[in-house]
Amino acid sequence: QVHLVESGGGLVQPGGSLRLTCSASGSTFDPSFMAWFRQTPGNDRDLFGAISWYTDSTYFAEDAKGRFTISKDVAKNTVYLDIVDLKPEDTAVYYCNGRIGATILYPWGQGTRVTVSS
């Protein structure tokens, strides 16, 4: 079974930046894409970006373009999310997961909380 661990969140002032990390373990880890999601209280987990595991293709939702970068280290089974110019509306719990099409592949991790506030 694959185990996902997200880390790197915290309290950041508006305009700051963060790198979130998603580490995967388990012998069956073989995603088509690794995606990042975020969830705010009372709302669903929303997909906003993804990276192909076997190419360098990335995808971002329209409102996530420009301030978010997704990268990966295949040898370490790790995906990164870099966020710059953080805004209060970026406050959320961030999760990663594998996807094939619209199918979520693995059990959800605990997420990492990002709070953007002065």
C-alpha cells in the first residue's frame, strides 16, 4: 500500500513563499500523474495542479497559473509544490495524490496546513 506524507506548511505572511513536499512510499507507487489538491473548511478537496510522472508535463487550474510550480524527484518518489506571492486565499490544507484520469490512486495523507496571514 502507498503511504503519502505532505509537509512544509506553516504560517506565512502575505507575499511570502513556501515549498510543500509530498513523499510517497510503498512498492506499488506508480502514478500516471501526481496532483496537488487544497481544501478549505466546509469545502471539497479541489485539484489545482498536477505533474506527469513520466514526462515533464504539468497542468494547473486557471486560477492557479502563475504563482504555483510543481516539480518532482522520481528517484525519491517525491513531488514538490512551490508557491510564491502567497495570498490569504491560499490558506488551506494541501494534499497530494496520484491520479490516472479522474481516479484517485492512493489513500489520502494527513495534508499540510498553510496559513497566510499578517
